[in-house]
Amino acid sequence: MDKVIKLIVLSNKEILLSEIEEVGAQVGEPDCKLINPVVLKTTDDKLTIEEGKVTLTKWLSSFTYDKTFMISSDKIITLAEIAPNILEKYLVFVNN
């Protein structure tokens, strides 16, 4: 199965880049697995993909070394394809 890597906007307005898998779960249980999620931030308050404006940090890295997280799909506002230059940065970041 190919990896599905998406830009994920959460209900708390946090923007993540992550490999994502849908998993079977009971109603109310987490049904999405995030693998190597990172927070996407810009150096200003505008979302831009200009070179040098994007920073990536591991999601929840202040609290855990885990690389896999389960969340409920109702916490996700939307999923989107990642711009190629941002995807390249993400792949380099998670593979280092």
C-alpha cells in the first residue's frame, strides 16, 4: 500500500503534514492513524509556500518521542494535497 501523505487542518486550526491511514474503530474511538506528523508554520501570519518561509516541527515533540498517533476524524476539518516543494521538505525532515 502506498503512503498517503496529506496536509491536515485540525479543528483547533493547527496545520499538520502527515502520513495518514484510516483504521476501523468503534463509534467514538479514534479512527485515523497519523504517522510522523509535523506542524507546518510560517515565519509570518500568512500561509505561504515561498522558499524560506516554512518551518516544520515534530507534533507534540515537547511531550513524547512517539511517531504514531491516533485521532478521531471529527477533529479534522480538511485534508489536502501538499505542494511539491513542501512535500520534499517534509520527506527530508522525517527521514533525518
